[in-house]
Amino acid sequence: MRQKPTNLNLVQLLDFLGKRLKGEKPGLSSQLKLAPKPLLSTLTYQEMLTQCLKAAVLLLLYIKEEKSHLVFIRRTGQGRHHQNQISFPGGQQQKNESIEQTALREASEELGLNTEGLSVIGHLTPLYVHTSNYCVFPLVAGAGMGLTFRPCPAEVSEIIEVPLVHLLDSNNLKEELWTLRGQQVLVPFYQFGEHKIWGATAMILAEFLDILYGYFKQYENI
């Protein structure tokens, strides 16, 4: 078996994802691996689609310092939901807006980013978030050039740029006992320096990374 690469070629990766995301996805089985336990709810987006609010988030892939990265934001304490938490750029769908338009608009507003040069690659499995009654639709996009972020100070307190190889390293997947809503909960999270990526963001990320592991099969003798 060949040694797995220590970096991810973005052009090859986006080509792989463009094809892979058209097929069947691991979905809830991947998402639940990063859900806090005990589970608050096992309701799926299919069950709640007619009752939930709808939102879109953007998993944006780009090159920084010759490595493939994903961008996250730390939200300020001023929003209605997920104050001070780390998340993907995104937000609530507006009237007469497609999910793709929502994700790109929110990325533009929160990151101060010109989204015209981004290429939407595909969709991950939507996730129902019980605590906020949102069905979150994750989109994957790639940038053909370097990016400059100008975060909106009312919504974003910090931009967090994480190399993909860091997220794919199982040594950076942790879990701790936290007290949430007055209950002891086992919370899995991805550690990046002082940052802990958990909750719905980690659940979405878990499916994305499970799909990415398929990319490595191209480098193995099976």
C-alpha cells in the first residue's frame, strides 16, 4: 500500500468531489458520529422539511500557503442562534432564494468575499438541527485563486482557516464531557489550536471528511 499524501491537490480534489457528490452519500450515519451524546433528537431533515426553517452553509475549499484549506467563522454574540460558536459561513434562506443563492450571499456578507469566482461543486446531506429548528443545507465550493477575507464585524468575530490534512488526522478528533442546558453531555469535536469545532458544524464536517477519505483510495494499492 502506498503512503497517503500529506497534502491534497485542490484541482484533483475538486474533480473527485464533483463526481462523488452526485452519487449516494453517507448521510446521517456519518453525521451522528460527531453528535453530542445523549442525542437530543433523532429527527431527520426529511421528517421536518415542511416544518423547519431553512438555512444554507458553504464549505469553501481554497489554497493557502500551498495547502488546501477550509474556512470557518467564529460568530459574535449578537445573533439569534449559535452565538460565539465556530461554524461554516451561512444563514437563513430568504424568500424566493435558492439554497445556492443563500449560501453564496451569506458567504459574501460574512466573509466580505466576492463569490463570482467560486465554483459550486455539489451538496452534502442536509441536517436537521433540533435546538434551532433549522434544516441546514451544506454546499461545497472551490476557489480558483487565493482569497482575501474582510469579515463583517457585526456577525463574525474571527476567521479560522484550517488545512484539510489537519482535519483528516484522527489525532485531532477529541471528546469531552461538557454541561449543556444543565445536562452532562459527551461532546466530540475537531481540535485546531485553541478552537473546538463541534455541534452541527462538526456533524456536517464528519460527512464531508468521510467522503474525502475516498479520495485517498486513488493513492493506495487495493
